[in-house]
Amino acid sequence: MNPFRKNPPVDLKMTRYKVQNPVLLLLGMFLLTACAGLPRINAVDAALASKTIKVCETAFPDGKWQFAHVIEASFPGGREAQLIGVTEVSSHPERIHAVMMTIEGLVLFDGLKDDKLTINRSITPFDSIGFAKGLMEDIRLIFLKPDGEPIDAGITENGFEVCRYRVSNDAVVDVMVRPDHMLEIRKYTNERLIRKVVAELSPGSVPEKINFTAHKPAEYRLNLRLISGEQITD
Amino acid sequence: MGEWFEMVRNRLTRTLWSIWPAMCVVLFFITVPCAGSGDWDRIREKAIDIQTISARFVQEKHLEILIKPLISKGAFYFKAPGSLRWEYFSPIQSLLLMHDGKVRRFVGSESGFKEDAGPGLQAMEMVLQEITRWLKGEFTDNPDYHSSLEGDNKIVMVPRNKSFSKIIQKIEILLSDRPGVIETVTIYEGKTSFTKIRFQDVDINQGVADTLFESIP
């Protein structure tokens, strides 16, 4: 018996349904809405899930690394800019030091994020806390594995190994390891895609080419090309 | 984000403009006899004979965070009265052209060179006026910098404007033992943050084709 229908319709065009149980209807709508933005992860057996989780963990540089990239930024309207970015990341303890400079070597931003955010140097408009926070979050998304254990692990509709992490109350991050040493990271907030990273990895999980797309709240694209990548041993 | 982008462009333009007087001094001093005599007038007289300059450069970026300096390489060409080509080959391909009163900037990417036609270019045209003045040896007249000779072969330029000095603390120009050749230019942002440009293969008055200021890769 269909709980949402009391009398069967005579004319589909004139159909009106009388809802028997509005609570169930609301619950159904909620469930549909909740799942609408996140891609499906096909379940796998425990052994394969465990293997997938390990693959996701090794897709990120481990320890302390320093990278220098050429950054090509594209904004709506066809506007573009080129910068050089130097990033030092440490997985344990978690620490990010980021410097952005012009081609001529002028430092526009120098910031450090460990247990607090420190701005060493910034030139307007890079001197806002909002910019610094956003930059550090984006760098963390690209170079460091999400915290904690995944809430799900399996295979995507396209057959890629994927791990899903909950990074906050309203945000999840999907880490997909694609064939040919490609890594894809997607961040969803309230099930809406806000960040997408596609990285070409070299041995040691060093990201050589990175395509970064920001969807919300502002749209922009970054293409990062590796100049140098070195592991630092203290 | 659009307003932010425009602010970035305008800020970079003003900053670049603050650097260019120093670069003019570089271009000027790259061709003059050793300034150890401390005679600004004699240096100014020698500037009249400069018609063309060509050189390669290696740029080292030093930062406390860097394990080793970040290296960029390029070349520049100058032809009197006001044609300039400042080109980076690596790690970024970038080209700045000034010719026939026009300024054009190009940035290289995987799909080739793209022209950057932002509002900053208008400021670059004004900088050209300044370049021409410097190349006549009138560098001490620039109100934005205090220039001094230290020892036999070092010129030090310090911004007078406090807002500029927060971006660039000072510029040091080291003259080579070879008369008329600059060895290095160092731009200090702080004690541990500086950019050093080393000039190589400097040719003076050897002829520079106009096509260098008209063509892009």
C-alpha cells in the first residue's frame, strides 16, 4: 500500500495525491536532499576497503616537505595572473608555511599555520585574515591527508578507489586515487562541491602538476607546475 | 573577487613602479666606468654615449624558508632612446616590452604567450619617462630614492617614502672590476629576504635589432 496515496488517480494530468503521512513524506524529502550532492561510493568487502584506505593515506607526502610551484591563476572574465609559490608542509606535527611572490621576486604574502595563524609579511590586499585563512585551508586540502579515519571507503561509479573523510560538521572530503598516478580531491560543504583538486603525482607522492578549482564562495582556477620538491630531514 | 583582482593588479603596478627607478640605475651603471671616483658628473657625461645594451641575468631569490635560493634566468635589451625588453626564460616565461611609446606585457603558459593588458600597463608607460631620464645620468634627481656611493664599487639606494621602505628596504649595486660593468644588483625586502641579480655577457653599443622589441616568442 502506497502511504502517499489514498485514492488512485483517474487522469494523470489531473492527479492530486492526498498525503496520508506527512512525516514520512518530510523524512523522505530530507533523505533525498541529504544525499543529492555527494557521489555514491559503492561498497566493497572489508579487505578491499582496508587496502583502499592505505592507498589514500600514501597518496599524500609524508613527513616534512618543501615545494616551489609556478602558479597560474585564472579568474572570471578571462583575467589571469602568474606567481611563484613556496610551500613547506609537515604532516606530523601539522604545520604549513606558505610564501607567494611575483616573478621578479617580490614577496606578496608570507604566512605560517600551526596551532595558530601567523602572517609574517603581506602586501595589500593579501593582508586580510580571510585571505590567509582561505589560502591555508586550500594548501592543506592539496598537500595533507584529511584528519582522522575515513567515514567510508570503496569504489566510485567510475571504478576509482575513494575514501571519504568528514572534516567538519558540514564538510566532507573525497580522496580518489585514479590510475596513472593521478589524485583527485573533492571538498563538499553541505553536499555542494566547493573545491576540486586534480594532481599528477611523481614517486613519493610529490604533486608535479596540480589543477585546483574553487567553486564557492568565489570561482577561480589555479594551475600549479612544480619547480622543485624536496623532503626536509631535521 | 573581481574587485580583489583589480586591487592586486593596482598594488603590483605601484610596487613595480617603485622598483623601476632602481632598474634604471642598473641600466645606466651597467655601461659606465667604475664609479669609484665618486664623480657623479663624469658618470653623467658617459651616459650620453650609450645607445644599446644587452645582457643575460641570473636572479637568485633568498628567503629564510628556502632550502636553497630560487633561481630565475633571463635576458634584457635596451636601445636608446626608449626601447626595452626584459625577459624571463625560467622558471616562468615572462616578457615586458617597451617600444615606440607603447608598453606590452606577456606571460607564458602551456598554451603559449598571453598578453596581459591590465590597467598596470598605463603606469609602465609613465615609468618609461623615468627610464629615459635615468639613462641621461640624472639618477640623483629622483626624489623617491636617496642614492650614495660606498667605497669604490657599491651604490646604495634607500627609499625615502616610508610606505615604499616597508616593501623594499634598500637596493645595492655592485660594480665589477671591469670598467662599465655591473656585477650584481641586490634588492632587500628584509635581512633574510632579498633578490640578487647577476649580470653576464654584457654588450654595450653592439647593436640591437628593433625586432627584439616588437616580437614575442
